[in-house]
Amino acid sequence: MSDPIVVEDIRPLLALIAPWFGLIGIMLAGEKRANLRELITFSAASVQVAVVLSMLPLVLGGSIIEFHIWQIFSYVPMLLRVDGPGLLFALVASILWIATTLYSIGYMRGLHEHAQTRFYSFFALSLSATMGVAFSANLLTIYFFYEMLSVSTFPLVTHMQDKEARTGGRTYLGYLLFTSLCLLLPALSWCYIWLDGGQMTMDFLADTGKIGYFSETTQIVLLFLFTYGFAKAGLMPFHSWLPGAMVAPTPVSALLHAVAVVKVGVFCVYRVYADIYGTEVLSKISGEEWAMILASATILISSLIALSQDNLKRRLAFSTIGQLGYIILGAAIATDRGQGGAVLHIAMHACGKITLFFCAGAIFVATGKKYVSQLRGLGRRMPITMGAFMIGSLSVIGLPPLGGFISKWYLALGALDRDAMWVVAVLLISSLLNVFYLLPVAVTAFFRSEDSEEGEESIKEAPWPCVVPLAFTALGCFALFFWSDALLKLAGVTP
């Protein structure tokens, strides 16, 4: 295969800074001009999507787009590069920003939330950091935007400003900063200082496999540091921040904890496994299977914990931890189809899980209910919301004709390429556990007798800005199945 054509272009930077212009406009509009503030948010999100989509033909044609921001050291630039996996991740985050913005209007206004300008401002800042991670070309660039995301999402996690929010925020920031400073930064410094006399850029494409110059022991240690240094990936035991962060408003949970924050974590792990190590180096490391075992344990244990959760958002949070394990598992399999399935699962899980979070928020806006045991008969009063919940659940479970089936299929094929039948067994068992903790929510809502409480007869669907986005993302689960060719090409797998 010939080397891809590298095209110098400013569009990666434009996608990165579009939210910053939105941020300025949001702050100037303020609380008194809410309609203008939200129009500006839509405009910034739309510009970002348009810029990201405009790069799709070039990347699908085999080109790579670069933009040099700043030469930090003589051999380490802050460099943006758009390749297939990065563009796929950017497409997911930017498109779902638009859906979440509309949803946020219905949610935040429906509950008369305070500090909405601050909410939209930090939301925009978080999407800028996410684009930076998606388009980072080397470890130093990705570290900068990774930390930027941690700091910019803290005000969103603590938005409610009560004791529970402050506790969740401290856990959130404590876990992420501790792991990045004590594990990730030493690993990054180790690579830059000692590898080949400090002259390596640790570029995600140019330096692929050169970490093999280290001794095997050093490779294993660095792999451990990178895996747990990117704690946003939610790998056990550094996962407790994620359920604690569910104290945030549902739009935050939906995008940042079903798409941006957690997907940034697993995307970074994927970059290290697939591009810094490469399948050839990774597959030759003795004992590399520990990463597969840890990911499998995370998948199964989190699924078992989800079974016991009555709080709907916490059930979805533990489900997310398990689904993140799929992506790390695919990256650790060290086969082309396994790692391609990992990239695909970023998109497939994002669409399904954001639908579930949207539904949980819509239920809370319309009824004030947040426990599964309280949802008896709710499907008759909120059929669109609970129907979308059923679709999102089936996609996360991995049933055709929904997007989740495709990514799990390629993960299984990747495991077979490595002759790891036990991984296929883990995928099947975890999918069965998905059935047990997700489908009972819809079954309770549609088929259990309705609880009769005063005021229940007035329950109806949430405001339309809440319902339209969840219907859109539910339909997106079907679209990802039937029109997956472009995603397969971006992920680098052969249909």
C-alpha cells in the first residue's frame, strides 16, 4: 500500500476554534438574551460539523490533512493531523453536539436550571478540547487537549453546586488529574527523553512501532502507564469517577459521559495501542494479554453491577464502563479487524448510549422520576421516549439491524484472527448481561401495570426539544447499520 498523501490545510484548526467563537458569543449574550445565546451555540456547532464533513472526501480518498500550530521544541511540534479514525471520532462528537444543544434547551428550560450561560460556555470549550484530541498528531499535543478537557468539564459536573455535585466533582477531577500527572506524564516524558536520544516526536503515524526500541520490560511498563494514565477510559479499578459524575445534568451525562469525555479516554488508549505500539510490536510483547484480561474483567464486572442499579442514570453509567471495555479490548487484541472494531464501537456505542441518556433525562423532565422501579406503565404515556429507549438498548446489546451489531461483529472477527475464542465468549456473555439490565427498563415501562399516584394522569411526553433529539439519535442507530461503508473505511477495516 502506498503512503497516503499529506495535505496542508487550515480546516483542522477551524474545527478546533469554532467553539471558541461560540464561547465568546454565548458569554456576550448572557442570561438575558437566552434565544440569542442558544442560536449562537447552534451556529458554532453547525460550523464545526460543516468543517469536519468537508474533510471527509479527502480522507476517504486516502489523504491525510495536517496543520502545524506551534513548534514547542526543536523536534516536537504541536501538530494537528486528520486521518480516518480521528475524523470518525470528530464526526461523532460534532454531530451529536448539535443534537445535545437542542436537547439542552428543552432540559435546562424545562427544569428552570440556573447558570445556563456558564453551562453552554463550558460545553463549547469541552467540544473544542475533544476536537483537539481527535486531530492530535503526537503524544504531547494529545496530552495538552486531554488535560484541557478535564478542566473544562469540571464546572459541568459540579453544575448543581450542591453537596452531591461537589463530592462528585472532587472525585472526577481527583481521579483524572492524579492518573494523568502520576502515570501518563511520566510515560510521555520517558518516551520523549530516553527514546533514541530524545529525537523522537512520538508521532501517531511516523513513529509507529518505534517504541519497540525499548526493552520488553520497559514496553510493558509503559503500556501499563498509558493504559491507566488515560483514566477517562474508565478501566477498572480507576472507574469510580464516572458513576460519581452522573450528578451532572443529563445533557452533560449524555454527551460528555457517553461521547466526549469517556470516548476521549478510549480513543487515546487506541492511539497508543494501534499507532504508538502498532499491531506488530504489541502482539510480540510477552504478557500483553493482561490488557485483554483487564478489559474483559471490566466488561463483565460492570455489567453485573449495572444489574443491581435501580437509579437509571447509574445503571447507564455502569453500562458505559462495560462498553468502554469493548474498545480497549479491541485495541489490545492487536489485529487489524479487532482494532477497526474498536474504532467503530466509538461511533456505534455513542449513538445508542446518548439515546438512552436522552430518554432518562426526558423522563426526569416530564415526571421527576429517576428510578427504574418507578417506570411502571410509563410507556403508554411517553411512547416516543420509551420506544427510543428500546431502540437504543437493542443497539447497545448488539442486535441487527442496528449499528451496535457491526462493531461487535468486527471485534469478534478480530478475536478469531488472534485465535482468542475466550474473547468471543466474553463478548457473548456480556451481550447477554446487556439484555438483562437494559431490556427490563422498557419492559417495565410498556408491560407492567401502571402505578396509580396522584397527578400521574397528567404525565405526557417531555417538551419537543427533548423528544426530537432522542428520536433523531434512535433513528441514527439504524442509519449506522445500513450506511456503514464510510465508517468502515475510516476505521480501516475491509467490509
